[in-house]
Amino acid sequence: MKLILGSASPRRRELLAQIGVVPDDIRPADIDETPLKGELPRPYAQRLAREKAEALDLAADEAVLSADTIVALGRRILGKPADADQARDYLRMLSGRRHSVTTAVALRANDRIWQKASTTALRMKRLSDADIEAYIATGEWEGKAGAYGIQGYAGQFIPWINGSYTGVVGLPLTETAGMLTAAGLLVKEKA
């Protein structure tokens, strides 16, 4: 069976490569990512991952893996900032506070959908205006939920993490490998 990655994220491709998986094709799904009224962060991420998996037309010999990563400050969902000003606002909100990152993963194959989600708690150090401006200047905030990526320059802002580092980057590998194995798409060699 061919594996389609329903995401344009280069980080997700890199993470899959760590477990020996190279997608046969990349087909990002285009869906409405607006949160529903009163929707909580984890169910929101799970809904988006599933909708992305369901949005793609697949051939009989194809499976799709999709994911969605969100940053939450309590019940407030911090999506991808629209511009540098919104990125600054997000970073100020996160500064010196604990928050969570949830990545939900959905795998659709043979008219079946597997789903898993990973939520990680993190703390961001207190950021000065100079810290924020230096980070904005890197451009790394663009296209990143919560306006930061832990795997880059902003890694220095996170002194504490409790959960899945790969989930924060964008694809929790333990959960993803388990789903791929269950679907027969990841065959582990016997030792």
C-alpha cells in the first residue's frame, strides 16, 4: 500500500524519516480550520486531523496520514499567526507561562480511520521585548501554531517540557508508529 502524507510540513517528513518511513506522495488537504464555538483544544486538533484524512480522494492501494498541531493557553487556541504583530501577541501571552501543545494524528486506509493524540505540557521562559524581536526577525514563527517552533531558535525559550518532544515538533512518533504498524504500513524487522 502507498502512503500519502496529507501535510506539506517538512518537519513531519523529517520525523517520519526517523522511523524509516518515506511517503510515496505529499498531498496537503485544504479544509476550513476555524474552531467551532466552544471547541476545546484537544478535540479541535483531533477533528482537524480526521477532516484532513477524510478530505483526500484515495486510490484503493493508498493510505493517508494527516496531523494537526495546536498550541493552547488554557482553553484558548493559539493557531498560526496571521502576521508579525499577532506573533508578538502570542509570544507575549506565552512568556513565563505553562501551555500545552497537542498534535492529533489520523491514518485512513481501507475504509478505516485510526486516530491518536499527544498532549505535551511546556513552560516558556519570561521573554524580554528584545527576545521577542530577535525571534520575529528569524521568520521562524511563520506557519507555526503559537508562533514558535521548539526545534529551532525558540528551543532556547523552553526550559521545561513534560510529554512528547516529537509531538511538539508536529508528529508524535510513538503514536504514529503504532498506527502505521496496526495498518500494516510499518513492518518492524525482527531482532
